[in-house]
Amino acid sequence: MTTKVAALLLPIMLPAMIIGGTASAATGVELKIGSVEGGALPFALRDVRVSCQLLGVADGSLRCAGGEAALSSAATGAVSARFDAVVSTAAVWSAAADVAAEHLDLALIGAQLARRTSAAGIALSGSASLKAHAARSADGTWLATYDAQLRSFSFSEASGRYASDKLGLRASGDAGLSQGAADLHLLLHASSGQAYVEPLFIDLAAAPVEADLRLRLRFPVGSAMPVRVDAVSLDAGQAGIFDRLLLRGSLAGLPAAPAFSGELSIARAHLDTLLKSYVAPFLAGSPWQDVAGSGGADLELVLASNRPTRVSLQLSDASFSAGTPALSAEGLSAEVLWQQTGVAPASALSWRGLKYGGLPIGGATISARVGGRDFALLRPLRMPILGGALVVDTLRLSAIATPQLQADFTASLEPVDLAALCKALGWPEFGGEISGRIPGISIRDQELAFDGGLTVKAFDGEISIDDLRMPEVFGRQPRVLADLRLRNLDLQALTQAFSFGRIEGRLSGDVDNLRLLNWMPVAFDARLYTPAGDGSRHRISQRAIDNLSSLGGGATGALQRGVLRFFKDFGYRRIGWSCRLDNGVCAMDGIAPAKNGGYLLVEGRLLPRIDVIGYERRVDWDRFVAQLLAIRGAEGVEVR
């Protein structure tokens, strides 16, 4: 039967059967169409057949019983359905149907969709199948069950942000719709292929996903778009990444501003695969892009309108590394308990070993209280470092991550091997030990200030920093203000780390009104000198004399000529240098005036007597620093 003939006969037959009243026997109706093409159809339909047994009912209703439908196409293969429907004269109807489509060709379907819609650049391949049962009762309630599969599903689109390759998954479940509410249930199993959702790449063959999702949605009258989800329930797991993820709650503000309220918990997250798969891709291009870890973690999170109100994090024998220079930890254990309001329980974090770059830090435990935007250390923290330790007595933070941040910090440094510390940090290696006391650091109104002076014992002497402040500590270009005092430093320990030459003796100095901008000095008034009453041995090598001469604008290499080249070093009475830096220029001077407008940098003593005289009074600061760096990097041979 052609399409045209069927279209003429069907409207004639149906009214006649309805008017006839109650039928003593069923009337069979069958419609066959060889092919249907064109119009809005994306592809040609073949062998279309619809049949059922029509029965008139006493109340004037018409029942189509035992209905069957079938069709085929190049894209869908054979599609079949069984259905049953009842229609009353009041246009109240009910129906039930079972649909089966076993061989959906996704490549053909995708090509037709791309050709007929704005979805240019989208490519599909693979196959799919669908089995579904749907029923509508006379009161308008819908119930449905479904079972769908994707096989070797590959997808790509023009932007490259989303793709899949040979994906295999199965989705089944049920759905119900009545009076503006819908209940959906989805069981998902995905165990083959790969998927990419920028920036995440998920290998489902290596890490299969199982998920059980339940939703209860609310629809406004006459709309197909939900305005809220009264209940969300997700129970999922991904092999080798996390054992179980539970989500319970509700979702409001759809579709423009979704806001979730509820609870999320993750049981036994495997940090090695979790960080690699779901964290590292978001850090690409940052100093933390090589984040890695091991061990397990458990997380519980409570949210209200997308904002966390309570967090519980537990770590067990975990490890972690990331950053440049790398921060790494071994043997991490933690129970971190945070809540937005009220008094939070105590939290604890411990490690067997911690490392920053090449600096090793021994095992320690942090006991603290974290709540809202506040953090408070509950007991002193002692972190062993290279034979000594950093002891933090007080650490309190409030209004974290806001312009109103306030902080209080006190600590001390037990004697640390300075040579080992410099080596670990990649600095020039100085000898001796370093220790000190930080009486207090506070942050108020975005200014960091030391409560009292900072004193450090180093180079067998003492360095104190007074009136240290950082206005606008979180500004784009940090500023530092301070005064420095150096007392009785061992010059040999100080100079042996550089290729400057050896100087024996003691050194004191003052650096007043030091100003740093973006960690670079822009102003200071500095004076370095031999302290009065210094009874230590005063000797200076040929190389040190030569380098001091070059910095002061004097002749270099003079000692390598004549008889003085046979002396290894020389005695001196005192040494000194001063610089007032302002507007990029260093105004230099020495310990006393010298002939010809020069200034004395080193005053000789005994025979053979050597005086070092400088002549340059105003020196470009950048050039001066470049000279110092060149001296440090030089590997010249000291003439003896």
C-alpha cells in the first residue's frame, strides 16, 4: 500500500468503527508503507508497518489492542514496537508501548544531524541499541523503563574540547512523571574506551565507572525545563581512583544559577591516580603541574548553596610532591576538621619527613584549630632541620583570604648547620651555625611588622634587623623597610663562600633606611668597617685586594707584577666601605680620605704594606651589582 492510499483509508475506517458502538469482535487494522522519504525526516524509512485490533468499548472509548509497529532504515536498522492504547471521546487516553532498536548506526545518524542542524564539525561513529517500555495512565502519569548501550562510540567536535574514542557503556533505569514532578533513576556502567572533557582525560578501560543516580525534578506548569531538583542521590565508584562517592542533597536555581545543598563523601581515594587524573590537568602550566602522591584519603563535605559549611579530611600514610622547587612529604597522616561556624574540633597533621627543594625537615605534628577563616596553633610546633630546629610558638591567622587578614607569629631557630643549609638551598656555602629568635610578627591593615627586633646568630657574630615592615604585604610589588646591624662577623667565614679572595678578621656594619621594592634594593645608607678593639688576625689575600680595587675603580692586577707577587697575603690594620644608594646611584666612600681625591678601603699594616684606594665616588648600582656577580662567578687563580 502506498503512503497516499493509507492516508485516505485510515480516517474513513476509524470513525466508522467508533460510531458502530460496542463491537462483538475485534476489527483488525493494518497499515503498510514501502518507503517514506523527504520532508523533515533525516533519512529514508523502509518497510513501515503498523497494525492493531480495534475494539469499541461501551462508554464510547476505542481500544487499540495488541498493536505492533516496525520500520527500518540505514541508520536505525530494524526498529520494532508493541503497544496498547485506549482513547475516550473526552480525549482522555492511556497507552503502553515496548520499543526495541538493536542496531543504531551512530555515524549515519551523526552525519544527518550535522547536515540538517547547526552542529557542523561534529562526528560520531559506533553503534547503539535501545530497549524501552513506556506507559501513560488516564490521569496523565507516565512510567518508563529503559536499557541502552553504546558500543565503540567515538565522538569529536570542532573545538577539540570534548571527545571520546571507542567508548563502551550501558545505561538502564526507570522514570516517572506526574503533576509537574519527575523521578529519574539511572544505572551506569562504563568499562571500555577513553573520554576527554577539557582538561580531563579518562581511560575507562583502566578505571571503569559504576554509578547509581536518582533525581526528583520539579517542572513549572507547561514547561519542559526543571526549576529545581528536590532530591539528588549519587552512589558511584571508579576502580583504582576512589572506592565510593556518595552525594545527597538538592539543587535549586535551575537553569541559570544552580545551587547545590547537601553532603558529599569520598571513601578511600587513591591519591596516586586521583591526583594524576583529576588534579594535575587543572594545574598544567603552573609550578604545581607535576603534582603526585600516594596513599589513601577520605573526605566528607557539607555544602549550602554551593558554599562549604563543614569539611572532614583524613589521610593515612600518604605522600605528596609538587611545585618548583618541589615541596614533598612522606608518611603524611591527618585528621583535618573545619566548619564555617561555631568552635571547630582540633585538627592534626603529621609527617615522617618533609622536604622543600633540597632542604630536609624532620618529622613533626601540627595541632591546630581551623574554623571559618581562622587558624590557630594549639601547641608549639618543632620541625627538626639540619641538626637544629625551627620552633613555632605562636601562629594565629584570622580573616584568611580577605583584605582584613590578621596574623600573629613567634618562633625561634635552634642552631642549624649553616654550610648544610646553604648547600640544601643552593646558596654559596658559608661555615658555622645560624640561630635566632623571632619575637613576634603581626599583620594588621595589610602591613607585616616585626614586634621588636629580629636577631640571627651567624658567621660567629650577630645580625639584627630592626623596624622591619612590609606595607601592602600582598601588593603586586612587595615593599620592605628595615634597618640592619652587623656585629663582629667572621670575615673568613663570610668570604670563603665566594670567589672573592680570603679576608681574615672581623666585620661590623650598619644598613640604615633599607628599602626594597619587589625584593630589590632601591635605597639604603650602608657602612661596613673593622670593629674597634678587634684583636683577631688581620690578613688579606692578593685576590681580595685586586677585587676590592676593581670595585673602587682602582687598578687591578698590580700585585701580580714585581716583587709583591711572591707574597701570599698581606696584613692590614682596618677595612671599610660605605654606600648611600639613591635613585639607582651608589655614592661610595671608605674609612678615610686618600691622596688625589680617593678614599681608603684597606689600610695596610706591617711590611710589605698595602693600601687599597678607591676613586669612583658615584657608581651605577646595577653595574656595581653586575661586577659583584662577575667576581662571584669567576674562577681566577690567586697568585702566590
